Amino acid sequence: MAYRILVVCAALVGCATVGARFDTTHVNDIRKGEQDKAAIAAWFGQPHATAKLASHPAGCVERWQWTYAHAVVGTSTVSDALIVDFDQAGKVCDNAYSQVGR
């Protein structure tokens, strides 16, 4: 269903969407060493992508990522991207958030 909506949207007005919206309410509440994976998942939902990390300068071993972008040709682009890295104990060891067009 979502794919059909995207195709119709692109055909009618030239737009594209990548990822899914996620709640950004707690982005500024993320603290290194405080939240664990369960707390982060409760705030943002399940990540859209995960990856194992090697040789991270802060010792992080796993990355969770949430991404949403929507563009309409000739008018606007909005995007949200959140990355949360976890250490061996499953606690936040690094994070980054980017927002465009809001």
C-alpha cells in the first residue's frame, strides 16, 4: 500500500519518500552511558537499520539508525536522521541527530 502511494505521489507531483517518520521528542534527552537499548527503542521505535561496528574511537560496537526524508520537486525537502551507537554493555556511547527543512 505505501509503495502504491509513493508511486502515485511521484507520478502526480514529483515527490519521493525514504524511510518512515519516527518520534523525535526525546532526541535531546539521549545521554552517553545512561540509556540502554530498551530505553532508546521505547523512545524511537525499532531502528530502520542496524550495524556492527569495529574500531570505533569511543569503543562503540553497534549502531542503530532511523531515517526519514520526503522531497517534493520544486518546493521542499524535509529529513530527520538519528544514529545511536551502543557499547559492549548495551548503553549509549555516541549519538548524532540531523534535521533539515522544519
